[in-house]
Amino acid sequence: MKTFTSRFLGNPRVYLGLIWLGSLLFVALTADFLAPVDPFAIVGRPMSNPSAAFPLGTDSLGRDVLAGLLHGTRATLLIAVLATLAAVAFGTFVGAVAGYYGRLIDDALMRFTEFFQTIPSFLFAIVLIAVLSPSAANVVIAIATVSWPPIARVVRGEVLTVKSREFVQAAVVAGQGDAAILLKQILPNTLSPLIVTGSLLVATAILVESALSFLGLGAPDVMSWGFMIGAGRSFMREAWWLVTVPGIAILLTVLAINMIGEGLNDALNPRLADL
Amino acid sequence: MKSGSLGGYVVRRLIQTVPVVLGVVIVNFLLLQLAPGDLATVLAGEAGGAPKEYIDQLRARFGHDQPVYIQLFNYLRNLIVLDLGYSFRQSAPVFDLLMQRLWPTLLLMVCTLVLSLGFGILMGLLAALWVRTWKDNAISVAAIIVYATPLFWVGLMLILVFSIRLDWFPTSGMEDVVAFHEGWARVADIAHHLVLPTLTLSLFYLALYARLMRASMLEQRGLDYVVTARAKGQSERRITTRHVFRNALLPVVTMAGVQTGGLIGGSVVVESIFAWPGLGQLAYQSLFARDYNLLLGIFFLSAVLVVVVNLIVDVVYVFLDPRIRIG
């Protein structure tokens, strides 16, 4: 029986994903140092070809594309991670309560979850932001609002199987309260599927965030990859790199997170790894 | 299966959809309440300002001076007769606008569904038959990459290559309006405009269905009934086509139903890129015109569309899988 670490890191896809994500994290933390200019500052002639001064050229207003890309890393990752954390927190709460209390509460909460799964989620996110007005916080709220249901379902399923186990019954007999049993006994045992679902959710959140920014619904005055593509789309004929480069950044990041998520899944559920 | 029981099943499923539709209506109503500025202030603002008495008068006329629960009741009553309000930006009732724009979106969605399901199932099937060969790897890697690609970027890249560089397909619109095509020429023209939007919307789902189909085929192939069929002396080809393939289809059909909502979200992006005159583009326009009546009308119609598709999928499912006994 191999250990978790060797199963996880022995997977070349996971390795590549971790390298890309690690470099992104580095860029996100040091963006101010790597590209000391404000990404919105006009620094050169509009739509200059890539050159030594601007390795990825400038956009239609003369902003440095490389600086935008580096600063965009931070915004894109931060919004996606925050939205995922919010979705995981809310989804875990709903799923845990539904699974633990069962009966009517379970029924009501699951209908509630199904409702959110039925409505067209991206359109709902758009409507939410249109009504709440675009801002970084509202983008996080909108993404979290449409992405918590899978978490709730996963957690509920796990809680249902764990709650009938003997150590939980022992805790009940020992007189622990519901909150303590849920938090200390049951939830720690639901972690592995939660980690897998949550990590894949970050990838979805990045896709949703960039689509929102592309449509002009992202946080204003925050440079993000989707915003760069949206700003460059009218100039594809003259400057193809304006849309191509940020798109590749999104693609590689989502790919890396998906590969890490699947690697986690294979490592945490070795029985299913052959499928 | 008796036809009577199927009818009963459909009716039961229809009744189950009522809470969802009602939920959407209530969410819609709450969002309208949340939206900054009500209709009266918007109209007054458009007229270049108005005295407070006039605004109050307008509010009274729209029933906005009533308590919230009465407003909700009025909103519900209007919806039942398909009155979704009036779009003051487009100077037309919201319902009429929606009906005009529904068909282009349905055309796009149906073409996408056929293309993504057809090719997705085929690719997944081939990958499963060629499992652990370079062909399987090629299909799987391509699917993983497409699965991670943002939809809007696919659209822009297709425009860049096939419209701007190669000039094979038009960049936008649903037909060449100045050409005044009629009959088959018009159909061909629309089909020509349809290629890139459909391809853009399809690729992600194609990858999704291919991955699902492959996993589903491999799972089914290891089940006991396959061993039984083999023991009976059936040929591998027959086992694959008659047994494994049919069972492997079920999760893909389920997923196709689940993805309808996603398809509508994707069509907002695709239609705004290709200026496809459907609901998605209308949503995009109403968004920036702050036309909340129209935007929420589109949201309501989309939700109803999802509910209807899920209903259809459930009925199809009963035909595909006789193990699902109704009731």
C-alpha cells in the first residue's frame, strides 16, 4: 500500500499542475515587484508589437500587457479562492445540517439545494451582479451563490454514512452536544471528498470570474485576465496577442487545478483510480 | 409499460416543477425589489427630472406604493397570464421580446446538443475501445484541455482563425440581412452563420460527454452481465454494441439534462460574441441598459426552459431504461 504522498506526487500530471500553480502563486505575491507599474497606467504607444520594453506589447490604450497579466494573476486567483471558500463554508453548513438532522430539515434543505442546481447558474450570477452592481465583493458573492450546491450534496452524503458509525454513537452516549459531534467527530471524516470537490471548484470559479469580467461585469479597477480579453476583443484584427495571451493563462491555470484535483481524487480514493 | 401510467408520471413530474418555478418567481421579485431605482424614478430621470408628487403618482399607478406582499401577489397574478412587464428601453412588452428572441437561441442550443452529444459519445466510445493506447491518450488529453478552456476565448480564437485569417465564416449575426435570401438560400445562409457559434458552445460539452462516456463504458465493461454475455458465447462486437454501449449511454443522457442551465449561460457569452440575435444577446443588452424587467424576464424563461428539458429527459429516461419503473 503506497502512501498518500507517493500516490499524489508520483503522478506526472499533478507534478506539472503544482509547478504551474506554484509559479502563479509566486507571481501573485510579487506582482508589485515584478511589474512595478500600475497595470492601468498608460506607458507606451497604443498597440505596440511585443518588444524589449514591452515583452507582450501594449493594448489599445497603451497599457503594458505583461504588467496586466502579472497583476491579473493576483485578482483572478484571489477572487476564485475567496468565492470557493465562501461556497465551501456555506455548502458544508447546509450539507452537514441536512445530513445530521435528517427528516424534515433534510428534505427542506435538499429541495433548497436542488432549486439552486436547477436554475441556470451563470445567468443567475449575471442577474445578481447586475442588481447588486459590479464590485470585487459582489463578484465573490455571485460566484459563491451559484457554486455551493455540489459541496452541500457531497457533505450531506458523507455525513449520512459517517453518522451511523460507532465512534459517533459513542460521542452521543458520552453526552457531547450536536455542534461538538458535527464539528469534532463527523466533519473531519468528510474531509477527503470535500477537498477534491473544493479544489475542482476553484477551477470553475476562475472560469466564471473570467467570463463575468469578459462581459464587463467584473470588479472595476481590478485588472483580471477576463477583463483583458474583453478589452482586446475589438482589436483582434490588429493585435491578436491581446486576447490570445491572457486566454492561454486562464487555460493553463484551469488545466493545472483540474489535474491537481483529479490527482487528489486518485490519491484519496485509490479504489477508483483505475477508472 | 402502459401509456396511462406514463401520462400519470408526466403529470406528477409536472406538479413537482411547480415549486421550482414559484421559487424562481419569488427570487425574481426579490431581485427587482433590490435593484437600484424603481421604474418611477427611472422614467422620471429619463424625462429629465420630475417633481416628487409626479413620481408618487407614477408609483401609485404601477402599484409600487402597496405593501410588498400585495406587490408580490400582483406580480404572480400577472405572470399567470404571461404578463412579464414592459421594457421601456425596447418599447415593447417583455413577453413579445422574449418570443422573438427565443427561436434563434433554441436553434443554437439544439444544434449544440446534437453536435456535442453525437461527437462526445463517439469520442468517448472510441477512447474506451482503444483504452490505454496512444489513440485513447490523444482523445483524453484533448478532452482535458478543451474542458479547461474558457468558452468566450474559444469563440474569439475561432473568429481569429476562421473569420479574420481564413475568411471562411462570418464573424457575427444570424443571416446576411442585406442579401434578402429566400427559401433554401436563406437556410444555407443561416447555417453558414451558425457554424462558429455552435462549434464554440459545443466544444466544452463535447469534451465533458466524451470523458463521461469513456468512464461509463469502462465501468460497464467490468460488470457481471458482460461476463454472462461472454459466457453465452456472444461476440465482443455484439457485447459492446448491444449491452455495454446502451447502458453506458444513461449517465451521459442524465448529464445532458443537467447541463441545460449551463448551456443557457454559455449562450449569453456566445451570443454576445457572435451578435447572435437570441435571448443571450438580449440579456447582455438589457444588462447594460439597466432594463431589469427584461433581464429578469429572460431569467424566468430560461429557468422554465431548464425545467421543461429536465422533464423531457426524465421521460426519455423511462424509455431508455426499463428498470426505472414509474411510481
